[in-house]
Amino acid sequence: MWPEGSKVLEDGIRIISNDEYAKNNPRLVITHPTFLLYPPKTHSTRTAIIVFPGGGYKGVAIGGKSTIGFNGADVCKWLTDVGITCIVVKYRVPNSGCSWNAKTRLHDTPDIPMALQDAQRVISMVRYNAKKYNVDPNKIGVMGFSAGGNMAVLASTAFKKRAYEPIDEIDQVSSRPNFAIPVYPGHLTMEHKNKMPKAIAAQELNTDIEISADIPPTLLVHAKDDAVDPVHYSTVYERELKKAGVNVKFLLYQTGGHAFGVKKQGKDTDRWPDDALEWLKEIKIL
């Protein structure tokens, strides 16, 4: 994704190599972001969805036990079966976005948002290579789970300015997605800026999120019984999007917990993939 020797890549390598969590968890480290592209096997709608897995910005959750499948295979099968090109991003970690510091018991926001940089870069790359990938440059969306949901939010709000200095022709192409699907997104309130009291912070949108009327149509997906990323994260974000006049829909389910991905578990959230496809039809993407 990044040219070897580029400042963005070299800065990230330096930061991660000096990170204590990275030193203690070398198997989770990603210094060179990549993506896996799954094209539809039969018909194509020429729609593309860029998927950001979860992992709390400590790792990228696409192992064998992931509820989106190993290397995102399950979420991509769902999408490619209906003619959508699926692109799974292995973004840089750890601590490349807002994350929990177990030592200080506080949330840390990195000075350089490497995950957002990777998200902006891959959106532009897909649009730049739209003809090569057989996708419509005006039908490129983002979908993320948990911390990846946070990435989807940031990528669909912070597109007016790059989080890095442009380096080539790819960066001259827009990084604004045409739609966004954050699924149980995290880090969306001022609790993640360690603001007190928590009861007030929980009702305030994280100031890292830039709200404007130019944010693309957004579908939020959450379960009421999510004990990891509480449902109020999505509620607060939905409220602010509505204030700005953004086309937003909130799929709120009674049961499903956290990290349900696309795995069937006999809960209300089992319906969300079908409901999401209906929404894509509503906004005329499918």
C-alpha cells in the first residue's frame, strides 16, 4: 500500500518498533499494511466494500476464530455472493488508533493516526484502480467491526484532509467513501478522551470525529446487549449525523452481544446482513 522508503511507512515502522505493547506481542505487529481482494465469482454489481476488521487497535482480528472468518473470508463470501467486491485491510497495529492502555487505565490517542492513514490510502487505491478491479469509482464503501467500525467512521468523516502528506498520483484521488457501514463501532464518545464525569462524556461525540453535511450515507449496526462497545456509541453518532442532515439509518437489535460479525448465533443480529443489503438497495448502491 505504501511505497518502500516513503515517510509514512518509515515513520510507522519507527513508532511501532519503539512501542512497548508491540515488543511484548510481536505476533500481533503489522508494520506494512496490505489488503486482500475477493472479487465476485459470477455476476458483479461493480460495488466494492472495503472491510476493516476489529482488534481494539492492538491487533487485526482475522484469525481462525474470527467471526468474519479467517482473513475475512466469511464476510467476503457474503458480499461476493451478491456481486460485491470485498477488500479486507490488514492495517498497521498496535496502537495505531484510539486504544486502551492497561497500565495507565486510560485511553490513548496516537499522535500519528496510522490506521486512518491506511484507510484513506486504501480507499484512494481502490478508486485509482477501479477499472482494474472492475468496480465503479462511485460505488466504493467502507465497513468496519468494533475498532474497525471506528476506522469506518473516521474514514467517512475525515476525508477533506489527508492524515499524511500526499506522495503520488494515488493520493490525488478522493478518499471519501460513497457509503459507510460501521458495525458495533468503538471509541466514538468523549469517554475515550478520558473526560469526566463519564456520564456526561458518554453523551458527547469524540472530538476526533469531524461532522459535516458531506458525510456519505451511513448505516449503523449495534446490539443493545453489547457489553464491550455499548450501544450509546452509535446512538450519539447517529444523533450528530442527523443534526448535520446526513442520510443515516440505525439497525438496533435486542440481542447479539459484541463481535457477532457475520456468524449465525441464534440471536437477533443474525438478520443484520440481509437488512444491510436492503439498505444498500435503498440508497441505490445495489
